[in-house]
Amino acid sequence: YSSCCDVQADPIIAEIVKKAADLAQDQYGNYVVQHVLEYGKDPQKEAIMKVLKTSIEHLSKQKFSSNVIEKCLQHGREKDKESLITEMIGREGVSVPPLYSMMKDKYANYVVQKAVEVAKPPFKASLIEKIYSIPDPNNYCQHVFHAVSNFVPRMPTAYPYPY
């Protein structure tokens, strides 16, 4: 991508953006989306993240697309990362945030760990608060708790960790 001119690349990138959700789930297509997220221009990254955020829970639970969501969190602009984290935490009035099922999933728990790593205040605090409030944690949640412990000096004693 870096060696060709915008006139050649822009129409191709536009197609990648349109099909980002499908490509992200493909064993080879996910690398194409990851490449644009890492090396593309901010508007291109933003467009891909806008497409993917509507299905963040589903995509985070897939083997290939979970890597794409992690790449969004690594290389997105701050406002785009915040938007993804807001989707994970759940908007006002959502009784069960997507975060809970993501923490319990073998692929999505890595997305949650990456979100904890890259989140800036106040989103990090909101994310950690939701993590601590998960009902019925499973073994995959332990990985998330460990990631949180890197950012929080002491775990609350009332929280059932470790199992």
C-alpha cells in the first residue's frame, strides 16, 4: 500500500471498507483489514471501525476477526477507541453489556484485555468497573482479571478472585 499512489489505492481501500466485516472473519481477508488499520489513513481506519463496531461482540468471538478488533484498539484514533469501548461496556439502559459475554469467550477475552491496555481515563475506569461487576466469571475471565491487575495496584477484597 505504501508504494502505490492514492489514485490507485483509494478505490481498493473503499472496497475493503465496504466488505470489512466479511473480510475480518476470513482466514486471509482479516490480514488485509489489519494492514489497512495499521498503515492506512485515519479516515480509512475510522470508516472500518465504524463498520466493525456495530458487530463488536460477534466479531470479537471469532478466531480471525478478534485479531482485527484488537488491531482497531491498537491503531485507531482515541475517539474511535473510545467508541469501541463504549460499545463493549454497553450504552445507557443496557442491562447486560456485551463485555460480559466477551470476557467469558476464548477469543473475545483477548479483545477485552487489549481494551484495558489501551483505554485512557475515564474509559479505563468505566471498563474496569464493569469488569469487576461481571456475574458468574469463568476461567477465561481470569485472563482479564490478570490484565486488570497490571493497572490496578490492589484488587478489591470483595471480588471473588482468584477462583
